[in-house]
Amino acid sequence: MVAEKTKYILEESRMPTAWYNLAADLPVPPPPVLHPGTGQPVGPADLEPLFPMELILQEVATDRYVDIPAEIQAIYRMWRPTPLYRAHRLERALDTPARIFYKYEGVSPAGSHKPNTAVPQAWYNKQAGVKRLTTETGAGQWGSALSIACAFFGIELKVYMVKVSYFQKPYRRALMETFGATCVPSPSPDTNAGRAILAADPESNGSLGIAISEAVEDAALRDDTKYSLGSVLNHVLMHQTIIGQEAQLQLEEADAWPDVIFGCVGGGSNFAGLTFPFIQQKLQGRDVRIVAAEPAACPTLTRGIYAYDFGDTSMMTPLVKMHTLGHTFVPAGIHAGGLRYHGMAPLVSLAKELNLIEAEAYPQTAVFDAAVRFARAEGILPAPESAHAIKGGIDEALRCKEAGEAKTILIGLSGHGNFDLGAYESYVAGNLVDYEHPQAEIERALAELPMR
Ligand SMILES: *Cc1c(COP(=O)(O)O)cnc(C)c1O
């Protein structure tokens, strides 16, 4: 038997040393971010209560590349470059002529792609003399990643964790606390936003939008504190582009170029990180289909509208133009907790408007079917979020089988699911239910958009 190459491992010395900024290459400039009170474009000074200036400048950067500071590179090297795998066993299990590759971010300390931005965000705050950060977390992945990064740099961290997850996922909380973070269920009595929600509904399960309101308020009211967001913003997406840049070098080694790429989208950061460097090539004329995979229960790109909306529920954040289900959207309790945000990163949304990417939505039982199929072939238990990309990739591989086409498929495996065994337990017990978000609910939430 000919030895088949399975892992494409880049030398540390070949790890990319700059992040890629898609805004530099898009044919139109991104729409401005607007002040929630005045409706006028916000300037860097408006964002200063929340973010250190270096990150604000990255947010509005028009340079094509931003150098990765040496100290951040040194921490990246603890787990990067991450491996690119050829899924030989999955290909055989599917009996497909397609070649399937996956880029695996689960080797990071947090088990996902999120440390790629948590580390630089903590570092730039440290440089600016910030002592304390606040953030929100849904299922806990972002809170875990940021608590690790804050521990590296000696920064205090308070995490507002969506209440339903706080009680469903006590081990995530334990992980954050082990790294020294403080974690409270949101809505909490610690902020005006939290108290208002609790007054209206003491039983509120919380949502990412509510937790963002709390974390933003906490940071805005304290001089020693800034706020950190794990997805959606331009600088967050840019930090993730090391994923796609590495994947391109690794695919070159495999003598391959993807016909189609699948990534899962919550706020859009891992998808952007993997695909933006490929969109750069697509803009230069190279052919590649790029598909964003989202849950049918939170169909932001496939059924939301492209409009200005708030990033949070209490209407405190600036207005950004994005695909949105409305800031009052409350998602069903699907297990892919990281994919339950009402909005989509403005740059991912713009790429969709420009037809540079496509989107598909999948119900969760089909997603878990794909996840288990993948796990049994490849031995890695995927995060429920990542399993959406796997579902897209497996469907494509089966279409290749029908058509007898040997396409090259690249899947973004954003993390492992070793902390998500409650979800797999439900799947194995046959207790998973599918949610199709009702059109009437979408219309109700969209009717509350600020600028329509
Ligand atoms: C948080 C998370 C996501 C969703 O967030 P994006 O910003 O859309 O990437 C996807 N996969 C994993 C493993 C996550 O932890």
C-alpha cells in the first residue's frame, strides 16, 4: 500500500507573520458604523471607552496586512501552525471520488479558533495599560479562550455568561474560573441592563445580545476596564486570517486548490479567518466556491435582511450594517450555542451581498448525523458549531459521488466537541429536536430595526 499523506504540518518558521485585511481588497468600502444616538458615522474617539486605540485602528484599517507583534507570534507558536488533514477515512466511508481536507483549530488550548483573537486582544489591552476586561459568552467557548489569554498577561476578567448555558454547562464556568476569571449568569443584577431585563422577566434565560449589553455597560462605566468581543468585528475577523493563510500554504504542499470551502458561521469569525485569504484570490480571478453553513434555528445569512441594526438587545452598541434577524431575536435552544447570534459580521455580510460567498442552513439533527459520521471515520469529535461545516462538506462529497466528480473540498473544523458531550448525549438518546425559526418571529423582530 502506498503511504498516503494525511497531515500537512507547517514548520513554525513558516507561520504567517501578518494578518490579512479583506477590507483592503473589496471592490466597495464597508458601510460606516453609526452612532446609536445621532445616526452619524462613529469616529475612533467614540469607541475609546470600549477598546484600546490600537484595536480601534485595526477596526478601520485599510492596509492589506497588519504585522503580528513578536510576543503574539510567540504565543501562537504554542499551538500554531495548526494541522491540515486529508480525510482519507471519511472519503472512503462516503465512497466519494472527492478529496476532502479539513483545517483543524481544535488543537488550541481552548479547543477552538477563538484564542487566535483572544491573545492579541488581551495583549493590545495590556500594552494600553488596561487592568480589567469584560466580555460576554454564550456557550462558554469565548469566555474560556479570553480567560486563558487574560491569565497569560495578568489581566482581570469578568464574563457575563448567558444564563441558560451557565446552568447547563457548569464545567465551562469551572474552566474560566480555573484561569482566574469571574463568571456571572446574564441577565445579572450587576448592571442596569441586566436589572431591567430581570424586572421585566425574572425567569429570562438570557441571550448573547443581553450579555453583550451588560459587558459593554460594565466597561463603559469604569475607567480601568475595557470590553472584548469574540467575533463579528473587523479586527476580530482579521486576527483569524492566520487560519486561511496557513491553509493555503498547506494546500500548496498537497498540490491542491479547493473547488469549494465550507465554514460554519455564528458571528462569522472562524469562517472569515479561513476564507478571507481565499476571497482575496477569488477577487484576483481564481475560481473557488465559498459556503457559509448556519443553523436553521438561527438563519442569519439565509433569511435575515441586510440592514443597520444594533449588536445587542438593549440598543447600546453602535449600529452596523449586517445580515440580521433583529436585535430582539431570541434563538431556540439548539446545541450549537456558538451559532445563536442575531447578526453576522459586517464584512461577511458584505461579502455575501457582493456574491463572493453563498450560505446554507441546516437543521441540527442532520448536523449531528454528519458530526457522528465524521467522528467515527476521523476520530475527532467535532464541536456542534463546526459540524455545520462538516454537514456541508459531506453533502458536497455525496453529490460528487452521484456525479462522479473528483472535486477538492476544504472544511473549516473550528474546534473539538469534547466539552459538548451533553449535546452528544441528547443525540445518542434520540432527544434532539429540529427548530425552524418561524417567519412570523423573524418579521416581528425585523419590524423593530432602527432605520427602516
Ligand atoms: C464560537 C465558535 C463558533 C462560532 O463563532 P464564529 O465567530 O462564527 O466563528 C464556531 N465554532 C466554534 C468551535 C466556536 O467555539
